[in-house]
Amino acid sequence: MAELQTQTQAQADNMILTEQRTKIGTKRSYLQIEKTIKYDFLRNGMKFISMLIMSFLIFALFLIIEIIDESNGAIVPTDPADYFEGYLMMISFIILIVASTFGGSMIAEDFEKQTGNLLFPKITKDRLLFGRFIARYSYSAISVTFYYILVAIATVLKYNAIPKFVWGSLGWALLYTFALLSFVTFFSAIMKRSSSATIYSILIVLIVFQLLTMILMVTGVTIEPFFMLTYYSNIITSWFHMPEERYMELPFHRGPEGISENTFYSWITPSATGAVIGMLVWSVITLTIAYLVFRRRQNK
Amino acid sequence: MSKNTENSDVYVSFRNATKKFGNFAAVSNVNLDIHKGEILGFLGPNGAGKSTTMKMMAYLLRPTEGEVWIRGNGELEKLTSKNKDYLLDNIGFLIENPFFYANMTPRETLSYFGELKGYPHSKIKQRVEDIVEMVGLSEWIDKKIGTFSKGMRQKIGVISAIVHDPDIIVLDEPHTGLDPTARKMVREFILKLKDMGKTVFFSSHLLYEVSEVADRVAMISHGEIIACDTLEKLESMAKKSEIQLELLEIPENGADDMVKRLDPIIGPHTGLENKLDYIRFNPDSEIFEILFNGDPKKQVEIFKALFTAGIDVVEFSVPKAGLLEDLYLKFMSESKENGAEFLQKREFEPKQKGEITV
């Protein structure tokens, strides 16, 4: 009798709960994405703080160098835009570190640590990836913006003004962050380990793309290198002084007396339209492949 | 979309489900029905295919051949990528050793899991606290899971399967890494789930854990189901059961002489045709294990014969686990000896008799 009462009570409670439960459909999908974003924010909180510290340390490094240079009598730029641009020498590197830190574990981690066994039966992979990407891109974007804010503060303190091109440059930096995060996510989908995804992404960006750039310079190929992701990072700094001629020929002298003369050919920066289209194409292709691989990928 | 309205009490149905990794078949032609409100124990040694079967049900692995059918809105539906979200909504899974994000707390992780499955936001806090308390980890609810022992992680894994209060709970090796007290807790937990009207499908390689709680037992070996039914029916199929006998004292001249003395007393009452080694002595537990045909009348006859012969019996019992072990070893050896022929016989004969659901 008592058992029957327990069962009846449990069934009644269950019916009430079923009514209150968020039904499957669009509302549940949004809810799952929202919860994934919040959970991923919590999960990557320490990484985010680390990235903010890294941004601050790089800024501090530039500031110290600038102070030392000034005290040694170096010429101080009169245009605040030049001053600001000087701090952006390492912005591509900052974005690379941020994107690889947040993107490397995006997909690979759940297969490497088998956390997917608990998670995948509860949420579809498209929603999971979407939620995570939003969360991690937000952290990446804030980390990059934080660096810009630090440099902006330094510029205001020094010149009492902020160059108008800063906002455009920040926009390009954020778009490049998006493209690079997509690129790292692609590696996270195809690699077994998060660390491999992170390391391979960094190596390809720092070595393979640089090597390709050099080959193009030496061989004199005049095709604009839209196929190289790193090419788009040039617009972040070039935005302050967009050149009229984006293609450049550089005479180069080899040997002690400049006997062997050569000419290098280089594309300085993509156009604004080219940069938007190029980075979006890169993002769409890499993210789509990442998603398709993720969807097909099974736990062993 | 494929639908099937047969067997209204069947919640989940594996139909010739096969999973191959390259040329290796981890699971072959699994046919298994899980009925509403039952506890189905899935028994097999490590590497037998238990986890693979459960992963196919969770759609973590897609069957190479065959299908998994799950009851959705009153009808059995074939599990596909399109309907998995909806079909799996009412199922809670614990698959293999649970791994959690180390820098997160049980409160954060379980709340996330519960809300992913639509558990009301206003109630999730209380729900998480209640289920964490059930496994005695309330003090750890806000500690990082990375600092937990394997047993504690296992407990969190078990409750992660029920956080959204599903009707079907699938637990893959829930006893792994647990001490005896925690195992007892899991046993009671499974029985409590049944009392609440839940359906439980759990795997284990521990015979005792299965025998104590399962309504039915499915045995798997080398990726193939070798038997599936209630313990009683499996026992009658094997025509063999076991009595454990503890005597007041073992004679000084040893257990072998006692076995010889018991043979003429018990032998006529076992109901066994082949009486080879039917009395065994376990030196670790100092208990005599006597095989008989499982008929309760024979059990009484044996007890009376011992009493009449003046044997001082301290304990006389038919343990479920001991029986299950014998059955399991018997089916395993038969499956090895007879291969596919044995398996097919097990599949078809019982179906015709309406006894076995494999």
C-alpha cells in the first residue's frame, strides 16, 4: 500500500514537472545555447583572466620600451595615430595566442577527456558548438579590446586625444580574431588532442603562412594572397595609413657590395572590401568543415 | 519516419544492432527489449560490448547495421540523427567512467546538465542539492570536481543521469571504483528508482550487483547476447542451481572426507543426471557448494536428508550471485563451444515459447 502511494505520488510529481519542463523545439534550442554560453563562460574564466594578464604584460612591455626610448632622446611621434600604431606591432601575435587558447579545446577536449559521453546525449552538437563559439569569441574579443583600451588610455594621457582610426582598426582586429578562432576550431575538430590543435594552429600561422609569404615575395607572383589567412592581419595596422598602392616592389641588394641585385614583390594589405569578404570566407569554410567533422566524429 | 506500435510496454528495442570498428565487430546482431518499469541488468566481462551497446542507444555511436528503437510519443521510433534529440529527451545516461570538466563544481555541472534537458530553472537549484545529498556529497557541492576521488566522480556520474528526472535511466558500470558501502548505496538507489516507476538498464561485470537488483539479466559475450531472461527462467533453462552449506565444524580428516560422506546422503535428491563434482568445498569461505536441479522440492529433500543423517548445518542457502555465476560461466562456455548455432538457438527457441525476450 505504501509502495503504491509512493508510486502514485511520484507519478503526480512527474506530471507537474513535465508541464513545467521546457518543451523541445525552438525555445529549448535557445535555452540550450544560452546555458552553454553561461557554462562555457564559467569554464573558461581562468583562461580569460590569463589572457587579460597577457594583454596587460605586452602593453606594459611596450610602455617600458617607449619610456626608455624617450629618456634616451628618441623622437616622439607627433601624430597620436603613429603612437597608437606603434603599440600594435604584436597585435597579430596577441590575437593568435588568444584564439588558439580558446579555440584549441573547443571540440577536441570532449573526445580526448571523454566528457562528451556525458554531454552529447543531452545537447545536439550544432547547438553545443554554436554556444561555445559565442562564449569563446566573446572572451577573445574582450581580451583584444582590453589591449586596445590600455593603449587608448596611454594615448589619451599623452596626447589628450584618440585617433579616429582606432575604432576601425579595432573592428579589423575583432574580425581577424573571428577568422582565426574559426581556423583553430577547425584544427580542434580534426585533432585528437586540444594541445595538438593549439600547437598546430600556432605553427601553421607562424611558420607555414610566413614561409608562403616569403616564397611569394621571392618568386614575384602578383596574385593577391587572399588564400593566406595571415595576410588579412595587415589591415589592422595599415588602417591608420591606408596606402594608395597596396602592391609594392622592393629592390634588394645581396652581397657586401650589392653586386647581386634582386627585387621582392609584396602585397602590403588587403582592401577593406577584400578583407571583409576574405575573412568571412575563411571563417565560413573552416567553421563549416569543423562542424561537419564534429557531427560525424564518434566516441570510441 | 519509421514507427512501430507493437509491444506497448517495450520502451527500447535493439534490433540486430551491430557495431564494427574496421573489421572488428564490437557488437553483433544484438536483439534486446527493455520493458517499462523493469530493471534490466546487462552482464558481461570487460570488452564484451556492454558500453558499445549503450553508446548506440545514446547515439554516441551509430550502428553499422541494425537499429535501435525508442518509444517516443506512445510509439516506438527508430533512433536517427533527426529525432535523437526528442527520443533521448526522456533518458538519462551514464556512459563508461564519467569524466567531468575538472575546474567546475557539481552544482555548476549538474545544473547545466539538468537545464539542457529542460528542467525548470526555478527548481534546478533544489533538485541538484537533493540528488547530491542522496549520494552523501552535500559538503562537496561547491568544490572543483578535479579534486574528487574516482569514487566521488562515479557518484556524481550516477546522479548526472537522473538530474533531469528521466523515465529511463541507463547506467554503464555504475559500481566501478566504488567501495562496498557506496556499492550498496547504488543498489538501493537503483531499487528506489524502480519504486518511483523508472525503467533502469544498467551494465556490470559484477555478478552480485546484477543478481541483487535486476528483474531480468541479459548476458553478453564477445559482442553477442548469449542469454536474457529472469534469473528464475535462466535457472530453469540451465536446470541447475546451487546450495551453500556451512557446517558446524569440518572433520579433522578434512573436507574431502566430508564430501565423500555427504555424497550418499545428498546424491539421490539433487535431480541431476550428471553428478560429476556436484559437491565442492570452498576453502576460502569454508562453505560446501552443492549443485542441484533448482527444484525447490529437491532443496527441501536435501535439507531433510542432511537433518536425518545428523549433519550439523549452521547455514543452508541458495545465493543468487552464486547461481548467476554458474549460469554465466555455463552460457559463456556453451557460446564458445557452439558458436553461432548456440546463439541462434537461444534467440529463436525462447521466442517461440514466449519465455525469452532476446
